[in-house]
Amino acid sequence: DVGVLRREPAQVISCDNRDTGEGLPRVAGGPFVFFRNGAFLDLTSDRVEGLLSSLALPLVGRDDRTAPNQVAVTDLTLDMLEAALREMREPTYRARQIYHAVHGRHVASWSDLTDLPASLREALAGRYRLRALQVATRLRSSDGTVKLLLAAHDGQLIESVQIPGRRNPPAPSPIRTSSRGSRPVAGIGSGETGEGRGQKSRLTVCVSSQVGCALACGFCATGQMGFTRNLSVGEIVDQVYRAEKPGGARRVDNVVFMGMGEPLHNYDAVVTAIQVLEEPLGYGFSPRRATVSTSGLAPEIRRLADEDMGVRLAVSLHAPDDALRSRLMPINRRYSVAEVLEAADYFAERSSRRVSFEYVMLADVNDSDRRAAHLAELLHGRNAHVNLIPYNQTFSGYSSSPPERIRAFAEVLRERSVPCSIRASRGQDIAAACGQLKVEQEREAQKMPL
């Protein structure tokens, strides 16, 4: 019964008919999932597999079975890993070997770290999981967009989206710096990828920062879930690594914090995750290719500006006046449009980077010429750019403005010298807007008897 499983979540062990594991009998057919109480289900049924994903029952791989609540090694910064090695009475240079293997090579198993003694590999396997997340569902859109539904160790589900695009002409490889020194790093920002120099494709990954969201924006699928918990550093960076292809055949060019949750409500983990991605010994990602989106937490915007990380800022504005914005986004009752704009100005001044203002186009709600003129009045003369976003339909009751209305809105902005662009909708056939896939699967689970 679905309700019973929701009240009494079970850990699920995935195995085939060659080795049922955990002392369970061999069974013909399969593959199966085995519940701790001995029951099992045949996973050859897509319907059952989808239901298990929607129930947030984690599929536990063999490397993870012994200690599902272990800390993921990707949660640790290099300094933290060195401290852990000292505690284990191991030389700290081992931390650099481990860090590079995990964040640079993306090893799949502790046994792959053959440059470590077997005793240390065994000790590490007892302490840390290599992966913070497991893939529960993978969907590919007709336009090439890929959406992942990812399961954490506690069964919570989050989403990330991989968006292909066009690459600018290659630029010379920069020298990247970090607290560990400087060295050339090929890859992101250098015009060089595993696909070969000069290729005209790029990959953007949209990552989540929380399970659910506390801000309850009326048009947002994630906002309808409520807030469950913050994601850890490892759960954030693992979303980026899940977009990699084995052997570095595909590199991520841009990371946008525009998935589930409010990134600045999980400030410390988001900032640390960017620093982990930046470390040249590991992934070597340039923070200038990262965009942090926010619903308008003015103090945290200023705090992020003072970090001087080089990231981009995107502010979800969605209305030019307090009355409408407060109706759409309750956070506006705490931080008004004027306060948000002042914080954005501070960020632009400190970072010398243009701020993007996101504006989702809702039919007959915020898409009139009058609203466009008001928005232009607010942003004229600011170091700002407006992204007009066609609305991806959710269960909120809102609908997207038609294309001709969006174009007319954009023209009003341009006539008033406010730079703007219309974002192309991607992944509509796979529920690519943040939170849509999780909401849809949970709704479907309520209809499906087990």
C-alpha cells in the first residue's frame, strides 16, 4: 500500500538474479528490488520502477549498503580532508591524491584509487560514500535537455537539469588561482573540452540547493512542496559531476543555481560548493561561469558581493511593484522591490558584473505594457539585463503569456534602453522546470496501487 510505504519508508536493495545479496534467496527473472521484510518487486515493469522513484525509496548500490548514512567524501573541502587524514594518522599528501581522484577523475569506487594502500582504501570506504546522490530517473527531451531526479542517502529527491547550447569561439587558456596556488587548467572557460578545441557546443547544468523551498512562490512547483532541508556541499557538487561523461569526454561549461530551493537560504553550502568546484586540484571550475539566483534576500546579496568570488547574480523579480510581487512572491513582504534593487546595485558595483533580472511571463498577470514600462523605469540606467521567461506550466493555475505578448513586452523595454532577451523554453516534454518532475511523480504515486 502506497500510504503504508510513505509512513514506513523502507530501504531498497537493487540486485539481479545472479546475486540477491543480504542472505535473500535466488529468484529467477528480474532485476528485482528487495525490501528488508523479504518482499520483492520485479523491476522489469517501468510502472513499478517509476513508483519506487516517486516514493523516494533509495536504491542502494553495493558500495553504499554497509553504511547508508555515511558522510559523502564530496562534502569535504581539501582542508577538511587533510584534517581527516591527520586524525587517521595518515600523511596529509594522501588528501591531495584522494581529492584529485574524487573531484578530478570522478572515480566510481574506492578500489579505483590504486595509488592508495589497500588498508587506507578500506578505512575510507568505512567512513565515506563516494557519491552523495544516486540517479533515480533520467529523462531526455527532444531538444537535448536532460533532467535527472536524484535520490539522497535519506531518500529525499531533488532535480537537476543539463542544458546543451552553443559555444562562443575558443579563448586562450587562463591561469586559475586558488588558495593552493596557481596553475593552468584546461576545460571550462578555456575553449577546450574533451570534445576537442573549437567545438561549438556547451553544457549548462542547473542545480538545486534545497529539498523543497520555504518561500512559497505561487507560480513555482518547488514552492508548492514546502521546505524539507538544505542540501549538503556534496549533494550540490555531485549534480555537476553527474553531467560528466566517463573519461572527461564532456565538460560542464556553466553552472546555474536555479533549481529547487533558494540558494541564499543555504548560503554556506552554496558558497563552499563553488569553492570546491573551483579548486584546481579537483574540478578546476571558474566561478565566473557560475550564476547564483535568488528571490531577493537583500542581506545575503550584499554578503555574496563581499565574498568577491566573481560569480554572476540573477534576481527573480517577476513584478515591478510591491503589491503584485508580494502576491506572487511572499518574500517581498520582507524585502521590498526597492531593497532588492539597492542590494543588486551594491553587488553590481562590488563585482563589476551586470545583474540579471528574471521575469517569468504570466498571462494577464504581469505581462501588460504598463508593467513593462514600470519595469523599464526601475531598471533604466542600472547595470542590469532582463531575462523574459515563458512560463513552464505547473499545477499552480497560472499559464504562460503567448509569444506575441512576450515580444511586445520586450519591445517596450528595448524602446526604453533596457537590455533584455527572451529565454528559449527547454525540456517542456520532460517537465524541466524546477520541481515539476518530483511533483508529477508524487501525484502519480497517489493514483497507483502497489
